[in-house]
Amino acid sequence: AAAIVKKIFRVVRAVIIGVASIIFILFLIGIFLVDEDPAPAAEETVAINTEQTVSPAEYFTEKGNTAMNNKLTDSAHYYYDEALRIDPEYVYALYDKGLAYIQSNDFSRGNALARRCLRYHPDYDQAWWLLGYSYDKMNYTDSALYCLETAKDHDFLDPNFLELLGEVYEKKGRGSDAIEAYHKLITIDTTKADIYRKLAVLDPVHASEYLKKAEALGK
């Protein structure tokens, strides 16, 4: 009888050890497979630190922007791609992904994203500016001017846009148009000492006035 009890005890112990081993293995698997940043389902909305909700495309775009701000370019493109997988026409993901490429001097892919954005959203002037900026960096001045003047026709008044528009007009020898663009710029942003200096060169009749303003800003 004692031998039978010992045999049963060994069997029970072996079973307990086996079950414990399986549980431990499953626990380890769970640790290594856990997703630290689980992606939301495409059909759901996601709350992000507020009581408001945003769409999944916006959620991933914002994560991409955060990654770009932290110079995590590969992660940023991953998140932008997730946003575009959910909504291939999402304006901000298209623009921000294109901007990320252009900031990395990858003008070919940046241009493609900007053009794609404009195909779906032809009135999105930020994308016209971005495409114009990219063409200007590539020394395609005529193409840059076409894009910028399209945004100008929409009465786009972003300071960065107006400054670039003035610079491209200067390159094309269109001084009066450059003066007009720079005047609009200093109406919006009165802190641009370098723009006053440019105006002094472009408009010598009023050069002393411009230079006084530039000097005052430089103090």
C-alpha cells in the first residue's frame, strides 16, 4: 500500500510540476508578445488624453507628428502609413508625410505626397506651399511659382508662404510682385528685420524708412 501511495504522490507531483511549467511558459510568452502601444481598430475612435475623441487616422497622424518632433523618422512614416491605410485621402497624413520627406531632402517622394494631397484636396493651400517650396529647393523656379501663385489666388496669407513667394518673385526678376508679397508679410509679422532689408533693396525710394525699422528690430 505504501508503494502505491508513493507512486500516486510521484504522479501528482509530476502533474503539478508540468502544469506549473506550462503556466510559467505562457506567462513569459505573454510578456514578450505584449504590444506596448496597441493600435486601435480602424472602425473605432480613440480617446487621446481628453474627453474628446478623434478618428483613427487623426490618432496615427498625431503619433507620426510626435515621432517627427523627436527625430524618429522611421516611426513617423510608420504612423503616417497607418493613418493612410485607414483613410487614403486623409489630408493631414498626406501633407505631414510629404513634409517629413521634404525635410529629409527626399523631394521626389515628398512631391508625390503633396501632389496626391492636392488631387484629393485642391484647395488645401498648405500643400501648394509645400510643393512650391520643394520645387524651389530643386531649382524648378517656374514650377515653384505656379504652385505658390495658385495658393496666392486663394488669398493664402501664411507668413512662410509669403516669404517664399517674395523670394521666388525676386528670382524671376519680378520686383514689384516681391514688394507686394513682402508688404503683406510684414503686415502679419512685424518682427522680420531681414524682410525690411530686402525691401530697402527692392524699393530704394523708401530705403531709409525700411532700414530704420530693420535697425530698430535689431536692437
